[in-house]
Amino acid sequence: MSQSKINQTKYILILVVIFVVLTGLRLLWAIYHAPAEQPFARNALLDLRGYGLAEDQTIVLDGEWSFYPDKLVDPGEIDKTNGNLSETAKDASHRFGTYHVTIHVDENSAADEVYSIRIPSTNTASALFVNGRLKGKSGEVAADIDRHQGKGNPYVVSFFAEKNKIDVVLQVSNFDTSQGIAINKSIKFGTHDAIAKEQHFTDILMAGIVITLLLYSIYSLLIYLFIHRSKIILFFAFGFLLPGIDELITYNSASMGWLPLNYEWSFKFKELVYLGAALFLVQIMKVLLANFQQYKRFQWFNLFYGLCAIAIIVLPLNTLIQVNVAFFILYIVSFLSVVSLALKEYFQYKDESFFIAIVVTSTTSGIVWGLIKAVSGMEIPFYPFDYVFAFLGFAFFWFRRFSRQNKRVVELVDELKQADLLKDEFLTSSAKKLWNPLNKMTTIAQTLQNQDSLTPKEKNNLEYLINIGRSMSFTLNDLLDFTRLKENMIQVHPKSINIHAVIFGVFDLLHYLADGKQIKLTSTVPTDFPHVFADESRLIQIFFNLLENAIKYTESGNVRVHAQVLNDLAIICIEDTGIGMDEKTQKNIMSAYGKGIEDDEGLGLGLNVSKNLIELHGGSLQIQSEVRKGTKFCFTIPLATGQHEIDGEINRQHDDIRVEKKAADEEQQCSNNKHHILVVDDDPSNLKVIAEIFPPEQYQVVTETSGTEALKLLHVVEWDLIIIDVMMPYMSGYELTKLIRERYSLTELPILLLTSRNDTADVNIGLTSGANDYVAKPINWLELKSRSIALIDLKKSIREKQYMESAWLQAQIRPHFLFNTLNTIASLSALDTDRMVNLLSEFGNYLHSSFKEDNLKRVIPLEKELELVRSYLYIESERFGDRLQVKWEIDENITVDIPPLSLQTLVENAVLHGVLKKGSTGTVCIQITNHKDFTKIAIIDDGVGMDHEQIRRILADENQAGTGIGLLNTNKRLKRIYGKGLKIQSSPSMGTTIEFRIPHEGTSS
């Protein structure tokens, strides 16, 4: 015999054993509850005298009763009316009648002994009289159909015996069905306690089963409502509920009295409940039999059960009773089909199918014994063990399936954890690998953007490309931080922070996102808002992500930051007038990879990272939004403790630094051999620390707390280095760097940035803004000093190289000017020796002034520059005679310094390219006037003039060959030193006026 057949035989034997066990329990139950020997009624008399009826014993009132067909005999007329002897179950043809029996009990029975009679369900109305008194009824007994009202429910009555005699009269009528008035179930008699005990025992067993089924149903319904909305779960809910109702109304028909239904609809209700219980049993088994769910016969069953339900509702009661056998056949066929499939799956697939087989076997046992009881008329109390085994089968099935699925879930969770780790590793690795090519692309784009051959449109495109690179770098930052947060690898290092500095610094970082949008970035945070206790770099990241989100989803309007203090917490809100969000989006956007819109190009990590960072600081993030009306993000950050003491110390330090700065300014004239360093930071304590890094005998350090004040100091001395903190209120370090770069190139004035974030993206923005280098906080004094000295030395070497080039260029006097001057001197030697001597003297002065070392300085006194100009104009006047007229309009007592060779260059340009090209007499006017805050220098000629394009190229600092180089270079130098360059007014043939202003010391440019 093959192994498969051996296994199959084993499985069959297991089921047979289970069936035998259930059958044995059923037989034991029947034997245990089998009635003892008892007398039966003879000639309508049941004599219990001498029988010894026990107090806990019940007997049946079977035997011969007097029967009065088609008569409803009054109990007092029984003896006067002739009746027939009949058993109550035999008379089925009459519509109404009366049964009578007399019971004699022992004479020595207690006079106060209470007896009870339990009337079973009858067809279909009954009334019980004991000793001439009506004790109970079901429905209304009547001799005609109009007054008859059928119910057929069982009931129990209690009474006393009168003179050891109990006279029982039972009136019955049935106009509802064609089944007559036969009573098919035994009438129980016994003491009140015995009847109550027997009924109570049955009720407890039935209630236990019904409650269990009801709990199964409620449990399934709760799963459907709150966990998993599936039709299968509803099948289970009704599949457990309907059998419970069926058992309740089958073994306790009195429960039907709760419903306001007549006999016909009570009968139909019972049939529908039983039909539903059978249908849902089939459906449940279909669900559980996973390998036979597509079995076509199930579809036919659904159709037939539906037709049966319609028939039960539509057909009249008598017809329904006749065709009830067809319903029973459908139940048997459908159930046997389910049984066969369950056994087939059990034999083929084993596993938890074994427990389904137990359920099917238990149910089969119940159905078989139900048929036996119906055919034989056996009276067996409610039997619970079929249900118990079915429940156990279901329970073990669910436990086994839950265990298997839970094991699978655990395996899947482990797999997901491993996949999540691999994903995090992949994302982290990918982010790191993307840094290098991203930086290369950004660098190449920045290099190309600086080429002068590009059109404005091409430069704008490259700027857009650079901004995209910046945005990608921030996304990579969030990706790295997201994985670090998941692994609890990020720690915050809080300190006292001025949020104004952070806000305006982030505004500068995000200005590129607002390009092309009509968005106004504003902060209404009070100027005296207390410091917060936070990690500066992480606070910058939080603001960046929240503001970036606000700008991204706002096309026009405002993005506003405001704050307030509440219970030692700073409540900071970022509010926009963008597209807003609905409630579903608000719940989704805070999760990892959650996005505000479907086609968002971002990873959806920024808000999640910000939320986690805020929580690391002990705060929380809230969102309020309305579609098309904007969004408001509010988060809390702890305030820095002891804020008033900190502010007082800062104010004192600030005053000390102002005193030091004033003293440094006074000593400036005697410290020209020192290197000049300007430090800009809104934190006075940082200023003091940085100032102490540089030895005072070698470095002159001036400190300032705002970018606006720092700009006013640019022209005071020739700075060797400017150190700027990135995060400052009102004007960030980025913005200050850009403004300085409009005047000074990278080599002319080095800038070193102090940044709280050492991320490549932030460093890239700083370097793009025009910084030469950066140092990350917290500051390492050795690193800061080393980098500062390196930048100072670099500027010094570049300046020395430029000085050498300038000296070489100054040595290259134009040959034509030299030869023409010498020819003029030679010609005058024969004509006018006095003029020759004077010209030779001025020519010597011109050469001496041109080669003076002062011309390599940043500025020289105006008088020295005028000496060179006077010599030049004297020589040119001697050469060209009356063609060149010179006018001097100079205010007295003007003491101002100007860049060397600036005035001479403008005069030379007016003579050569203005007056002499005119072809007739022309005039050059040197006009120097003193004003309250500045000295204005103007060179006016009435020469050939310039068109607008020439003026535009000069003022735009565009490189050009040939004429105009002197003007362009002079314009650059003036803008670099004073912040403003040349002002040119000219038109062709109308002459030219070129002027510039020298601000007085202590005034703004």
C-alpha cells in the first residue's frame, strides 16, 4: 500500500473516531436524561398514588385522555359531556377540541406542594385549565376562524392539588394550518422545582451556545467596522448570528412572543432564519475552503437559496408547509456538498483543513441526530457537544491560521526590516555618491556663468541650473538626516540663539526659489524677541524646510514669519497664502515621503525631518490649513534661560567693543603697518573671542554687529580681510558678501564666512555669494587664525603682483606722447627758450609724478593728483596752443584723498577723445566743489561727446578694446572704494560731463 493511501486511511479513521466520540456522547446524554419508569394515563386518569413522585422528578402526561372533538367544553361541564378516549398525538383532522385528564397524587403529599405543567408548542392555540381555573394559554382558542388567534408557543403553569386531585382540561384550536390539533410533543408534569430545574438546565445550555454564537458575530462585526471592511467578514457576522437565533427559537419558542407577529409570519420568520443559517454556513465554508472558492456549485446554491427565501415570503402557510420538504432537501444537498469539499481539502491539503473537517463532522452529527429525533419522536434535552466541538474546530482553525499567518507576518516584518535597512543604506550611499557629480555640475555651471561671452538669457539659464543644484543638495541633506534620525544618530547641541539671524539668513538662502513669483518674504518677529535654546544648524534646517515648503506652494502673496512667547516656549509660525491643504493631505504630509501634491518632484522628507528635529528639541509641530487659503506651520522651541542677564552682558560687551573700535580708529594713522581685519557678527561675545585670536601688535581688528554698519566702514581703511557670520538679523552674511563683491573682487578683499552648518549645500551658497573661504562653528581658533592668515597673505602677494604690473604700466609712457613732447621742446629751443625751459620743467614734473611710489597706494591727497594734472595740461596746452582751453573751478580749503591717477585719467580722456577730436577750439573744465557730506569732482568738456551705447558699456564695466579703457578702470576703482562710480552725461557733438563723489570720512557712500 502506498504512503498516500496509508495517510488517507489514517485521516479517515481520525474523522470516524471523532464522529464516534460525538455519537457516544449523544447516547450517554440521552441515557442520562432518559425518563424513569412511570405510570401512564388510562381512561383519562393518571393515578400517582403510591408511585412516590420525587421532588426533582418530571414525568410525561402520555396515555389516554378524554377527547371532545369539535367542542370547547367548559371545565365545569366535563362530566356531563360524553367524550372519546384518545392519545393527544392522534387527532389531527379536527379544527378545535378539548382534552381532559385527571391526576391523583399521594394523600400524604404536603398540602402546600406546588405542581407545574409545561405545555409544548401546539397547533396552534391552546388554553390550559387546572381544577376549573384558567392557568395559561398561547393565542386565543375559538370555535371559529374569526375569533381564533394562533401562537403555538410553549408555556408553564403552576398550581396546588385540591384534595389530592388535579383536574386538567386543555382546549386546542387550529384554523391556521391543515395539520389539525394533534399535540406531537409530550406534556411535562412535576413539582414546580423539578419543572423549573429542568427548564433552567436547558436554558443555561442554550444560552451558553447562543451567547457564544452572538459573541462570534459581534467580534466579526467589529472587525468589519474597525479593521477590515470585507464582505467575507459580514458573512461571518451573520453566519454566527443566525444559528444562534435559530437555536433560541427552536428550543425556546416562547421567545417568539417578543415579536408582534401572528402565527403565519412567526412560522415564516423561523423558516427564513433557518434558511439564512444554512446559507451562511455554506458561505462560511466556501470562504474557509480556500482551494475550492471558485466551485461552480456554490453559485447554484446561492440561486436556490434566494428562490427559497422568495417562496417563504410569498407562499401561503399551508402551501409552505407542504413544500417545506423541498427546502429540507436543499439544506441536505448543499451541506453534503460542503462536507464532501471539506473532506476533499482535508485529504489533499491537511494543515488547518483538519479543523474544518472537525467542524463539518460536528455539524454532520447534529444534523443526523436532528433527523433521528424528527423521525422517531425522541425527546432529548438540548445537546451542546456538537456545537462545542464545532466551536473548538473553528477556534483551533483560527488559532492555527493566525499562528501561521503571524509567523509569516514576523518573517515578512524581518524581511521588511532588512529591506528597510538595505533601502536606508542604498539611499545613504546614493546620496553620498550624488554629492560629487552634483558639485561638479554646479561648479561647471558657475564657471560658465562667469564667462563674458554669454548672453543674459544664457546666464539666467545657468543661474536656474545652479539653483536646481542647490535644491537637490538640500534634498540630499534631508535624505541623509532622515536615515540618521531613524537610527537615532542625530544629537542636538542647543545654545542661546537669536532667531532673527536665522530667519534672515534662511530668507537669503531661499530667495532663488521666489524668483519669478510675486511672493514677499517678511518677518514680523519683534526686535526684542528673547533668544531660543536650540542647535543653530538644526534650527536653520527647520526654518529652511518650512519656508521652502511655503514658497514652493505659493505663487503670489506673502510668506510671513511671526512668533510669540508662551510659558517659557517660543511659538514660531510660518504662514503663507498658497494653495492650502485638505485634512487628508495634512495627515499625509507629515509622514515620511508624504507630499502635498501628486506630481511634487521632491522626496517628501523635509517636513518629516523638521518634525523630528523639533521634537528632539522638546517642541512640537502643528499645521493649520485650508484649501486655496494658505497654510500655517507653528512649532515650539524652548527659550534660553537667564535671557535678561545674557542681554545685559551682551550690551556691556557691545559698549566695550565700540570703545575699542573708536580707539582703533584713532590709532589708525600710526598702525599702517598692521593688517586690518573687519569682523561682523551679531553676537558680541563671538566678536570679543575672535578679536582676541589676532595679536594686536600685528593686526588691527575692528568689530561690528550688523551688516549695514559694516558697509559704512568699507572705505575707511584698506581692509585685508573681512570675517562675516552667516546668520545675522536683518542682513544675513550672504547678502553682505554679495554687496561687498559688487565693489571688491575676490583678490581685492578676501571674505571668510562663519557658518553653523558644514553641509556642502550651505558652503556652496556661501562661496557662490562671493566668499573666499569658510570656517564651521563651533570655531576652532587655530583653524580660524590659519585660514585668515592664508587669505591675508594671498591678498598681499596678489597686491604686490598688481603693484609690479602697475609700475610696469606706468613705465610704459606712450611713445607718441613722449616723442611729441620732446619734439615740442626741441622746436621751442629755436623759437622761445623761456617757453622751452618752462615746458621742460613741467615735463620733468609730469614724469616725476608718474613714477612716484604714491601712485601704488589706495588713495592719495587731492593736491598731489592735481600736480600731475596741471603738468599734463600745461604740456598739452603748449603742444596744441589755442585749440585747448583749460578752466579751473576749485573751492578753497579742500582736503580730500582720491584714488591715484583717477582725475588725470578723466582729464586725459577729455583732452584726447573729446576736445582734440573736435577739430576746433575746445575747453576742458576741472570743477571741484565741496559739499556737506562729499566732495564732487567734475570734468567738463565741449568736445565730440559719446552716444548712449558707449556710456552704457563704460558704466556696465564691459570689457572693450581701444578707447574707454581708462574710464572703465577708473569707474571700477571708484565703485570698489566708495560704492559708487562715475556719473556720465554726454551726447554726440554736445560735449561730456563726467563726475564722481568722494564721501567725507564718517559718512555713508
